[in-house]
Amino acid sequence: MTKYVDLKLIKQELEKIRKSKHFGYQRVKDRAIRNPTTFAEHKNIVKQRKNLSNDRFATFITQLQKNHDTSLPGPKTIKHGKGRESGPPKKNHD
């Protein structure tokens, strides 16, 4: 007696095995889980690159950078003892 096996079930199981063993797929999936906002932002940039012309894409990136820069705090200067600041030494012009 022969049992009937649904080809869709076999295909689904093979697809699960392929995805679970595929290094690139797992890496992308892990990154998306760890940092979903960055993943979504990158996905949006790739999508806009395909849809927009070079001029409009450059404008899009510029606007994105401006929005991103204003949302992040600026670099802080760490003061050491006696008013010395971190960073490269300043040249004295006598």
C-alpha cells in the first residue's frame, strides 16, 4: 500500500532546512532581529536607490543625514585635570 505525500509539505520542509543552514540568510535574519530600526532604514535606502534618479537619491541621502545628525547628540569633550582637553594637541603659535 502506497501513502500519498503532499509535494507542498515536502517543499516547505526543504525550504526550512535551506533557510536554517544558509549562512547569509541567518546573518541577515540575526541582524534584523538585533537592530530592527537600522535594518529597516537600510532596506528603505536600497529601495529608494532603485526607484529614484541620481539627483533625487542624492537629495534623499542628504536629508536623511541631516535628520540623523540632528537626532544624535554631538561629540563631547572630556576634560582632564588642569583644564586639559582630550584630542590632538594644539599647536602654539608664538
